[in-house]
Amino acid sequence: MLFTLFKNITLACMALVIAQASAFSFTLEVAGKIDNVTDPTKKSYLFTDKQLLAMPVRSITTSTSWTPQRKFEGIAVADILARVGARGSTLTFYALNDYYIDVPLSDVEKYNMILAYKMDGEMLKIRNFGPLFLVYPRDAAGPELNSPLYNSRFIWQVDRIVIK
């Protein structure tokens, strides 16, 4: 009887771990003017969360219009663009709700933004800017980044980028 109870508890714990792991799963689709694709029919590159989490981690400690100073960790946008072989001059970032914002490629070179998946060591969830949040080094770059134009470029719930 004790063995059966232990077995049931173990199975319940395993189910909980699997459910929590799947709750954190996300993808990022990159399409448009790219040389490398994973889906030739859609002409896009689909990153899984595992692939993104395996890329080099970059961090930016900054405040946003919605948060006090926090440490954001994620993938450099430049690394994503290099992986897909991007050839455009404008990046259109789309959120899960189809909101989008255009960002010039020159911002990537000038500010080295990241697509953050963590804030203060915790994975971002949909209710708090996740799965991916475009973050600029607002506090370190001077007053230019603390403006309505750049505040509008801090897009969250990112799931797709189109290179134009």
C-alpha cells in the first residue's frame, strides 16, 4: 500500500513537472528577407524555446516605462539575425495579439537590444511581458532612449519577426 501511494505521488509530481515545462514552451518565427529557413514552404525560420535558450545569453539591466530597473536576460537580436541570414533594413516585431512595431536595423547595431525571456532571473510569462520582450539598454544609452519613439519599440509577447 505504501508503495502504491509513493508511486501515485511520483506520477503526480512528474505530470506537474511536464505540465509546467510545457507551459513555458514558446516559439519565434522569423520570415521575410532571410537566407536560412527551417520551413521552405513558408520561407521562414522557426526557433523553438529550446533553441533560443541554447543561444548565448545576453543581459541588460534597465528600467522600462512599465518596470523599475530590472535585469533582463535573453538573446541578442543580432544573434537571431545572424542565424537566419537577415538581409533587410527594417524589422517588424509582432506580438501574440498581432500588435506590431517597425524597428530599423540600425537600432540593432547601435543599441544591441535583446529579446528577453527572463526578468530578474524568472522566466517571463504571457501576463508579464513574455514569452519574449524586446528590451533596449534604456538607462545606459542616455536620454534618446527615454522618449515616446523608443518606448513604443519595447514590444512584449513577441512571437514573430519579419525582415523587410
